[in-house]
Amino acid sequence: MPIVRPQKPEESALIEEILRKAYGREEEARLFASLRGSQDFLPQASLVADHEGQLVGYVLFLKASLVGANDSHPALAMALFAVLPEFQRRGMGERLIRHSLERCRGINHHLFFVIGDPAYFSRFGFQDAAASGLGVDFAAPPAPLQVLDLSGSILGRVQGKIRYPQGILSK
């Protein structure tokens, strides 16, 4: 089983290679390169899956927020998630996400957003954001927006829009 840990600064090129191989294109590697210097980048939420000394997966959560009519709640938005093709469908991605959510919870983050496949992300407790009265502050996402409230105290109490990190969907 892989060890999930924060990335080391010197592993950036390896992460870019994971993203290229997993997606079969350059866009995600370029996005990663641009987000590393962003004010929304949290080193503690930039995590790798290390399997016997080889990096095989990566997940990045960025600072975001849920903005309601009268208040705002800090959140994290999954910006990148990838597992090398030869390690997919072997539980690596699931382990990476579960450990990353626990690590982020450990640094006092409890509200998470992801744009992705509901069939996959529901296994981690994510649910349809629109059903909870939540929207987005940008054009409709390419896949359904989902939310996870590990505190159990925000969903159902707050309606509003998710403010994603600037530039994440325009790269």
C-alpha cells in the first residue's frame, strides 16, 4: 500500500509527469505549475502517493470558500487528482483521497468541494451540492459539483455559492 504524504518541493517534475501520463495531455501539468505559486496553494494539501519509493499518485486541494448571504465559510476544492495508469483500479486513488481528506481535516479543514463523477466521489461521502442549495460563482462546471461537510454543521444551514480559487477553471 502506498504512503500518502505531503509532496516535497523537489518532486514537482515527478508530479507533472504523473499528471501528463494520467490525463494524456499537458493541461493538468501546466495547471499544477501555475497553481504552485498561487496564494490559494496549501503545501499541506498537496499530497502524493508513494508506493515503494515511486510516486504513483497526486491530489491537490486549494483554498476556496462557501459564500452565503450573511457569512462565509472556508473550504478546500480538489483541483487535481491523478494516479499513474498502471496503478489505476488497484485502490491507489481511493487510498489517496481518503488519506488526503483526513490530513486536511487534521489541519482544521472540514468543508470540501470536487467537480467530478458522483459514482466515484460518493464513496467518500460527497453529495450533490445543488441538492444542498449550493451553486458556483462561474459558468456551469464540466461535471457535477459535489460537497463534503466533515463537520456536519454547515450543510443544510447555509446556502450560497462556492468561490473556487481564481483561475482554476480557466487554465
